Amino acid sequence: MPAQSLVFDGVTKRFGGTAVVDDVSVAIEGGSLVALVGTSGSGKSTLLKTINRLVEPDAGRVLIDGSDVAEGPAPLLRRGIGYVFQGIGLFPHLTVAENVAIGARIAGRDADVAALLDLVALPRAMADRYPSALSGGQQQRVGIARALAPKPGVLLLDEAFGALDPVTRDTLGQEIRALHERLGLTTILVTHDMAEALLLATRVLVMQAGRIVGDASPRDLANGGGGEAAQSLMAVPR
Ligand code: ADP
Ligand code: MG
């Protein structure tokens, strides 16, 4: 699947009168790896979920390759979007191979489990294990392999590595970057960790109180640019 562009066009989502996502307009180039950074509660997850329609906006549109995601059935849309979040629920009664293949199977396709395990750097011998016999990092890799199995055009990672130890988190981060370079699929990485964003992304969007208040390259950020909100996040220790 060729890299797909992503556009938020005036997207607003309110919960109980508060605009948790407040008139966000931003265009993301197909094939880029963009980090969405902000403190807890700034609206990152809500904005991300408007892409796969786990959240329906009150106003505005989300376009993938120019098509409004609101048109057509949500299950079909979700097959084209890999989604990995913190503590992704693997099915405990299914093996690694079955967990990886399940999304593709629901879509009526077979998954090349061995190739997917290679892609996320998991030994093929783990295919027959159950999730309880894997480390947290390994489970997260299975989650990524599962998200990639239907060959999505867009990959969404929402604090996917937050629960892991720092070393595993950095390793997985580097692998996501390598994976991105290999597959070239449009990737949005949500994180509250600016250091992770700087390390992995080609563009960093900063969210604050439902708005995008910063939009800069890692290089600009490292040189003191990107605006006040971005710089204040730069000062937060990991
Ligand atoms: P982030 O991912 O940046 O931490 P979220 O998008 O999860 O932020 O949440 C932004 C704000 O919206 C928070 O104040 C949160 O409590 C609120 N919120 C998120 N989802 C819901 C919901 N389903 N119902 C009510 N409030 C919500
Ligand atoms: Mg969140």
C-alpha cells in the first residue's frame, strides 16, 4: 500500500462542554513519521482516535489520501489503520502466531506470521508461545506485528511503549524507526516524552489544551525553536 497522507481539517471534539480537541487543522505528508507530544490530558489520544473513528468529531473532518474517514463503514476503515496502544490486549488463550494473524483473518486474509515476526525482531520460535510466556517488550512487539498484519497504510502508536522499562522502550523506538524506513507507512507516534519524539520523528507536533501549539523539526527544537510550549516540554526530564 502506498504511503497515505493525512489531513485534520478543523477537527473539534467536546466532552461535557469542554473542547478536548479544539479546531485542529494540520496536514501530514504521506510516509512521514510524526510525533504528537503534549502533557497528559492535552487531547493527544482523542485527536488520534478521530483517525480510526474510535472518536467521532463534533466538527471538522479527517481525510486519508483526500477521502473523508466518516464516509463508508468504520470496520473497513480500521483495516487500513494499524493501531497500537499502551497495554495492548493480546488474547491470552491464543498463541503469538494466532494473535498476529487474527486481524488479517477477520479481514479474510492470511498473514505471513514468520515475515511479521522477522519485521518486529521476534524469533520465529516464539510463534507457538502464549503471551504469558513473553516479556512486556516482546508482547508489545506482537501487538505491533498484529497491527501490521493487514498491511495498513497508516500506523498509530499511542504511548505504545509507556509501560516498558527505558532500555526496552528505546530499543523498540529504534525498531519502529527502522520499520518506518523499511515500510514507509505514514506513522503517528503519540508520546508525552519529548526525548522519544526528538529521537524518532521527522516532525514534532505539540499539543496543549486541545490545540496544536507547536510544529517543528527535531533540529529546530534542539536549536531552541518550535515555540514556548515545545521548549517547556524539552525541559521535562524523562
Ligand atoms: P492525552 O492523550 O493527551 O492524555 P486525552 O485525549 O486522553 O489526552 O484526554 C483529553 C481530555 O479529555 C482529558 O481531560 C480527558 O479526561 C478527557 N476525555 C477523554 N476521553 C473522554 C471521554 N470519553 N469522556 C469524557 N472525557 C474524556
Ligand atoms: Mg493519551
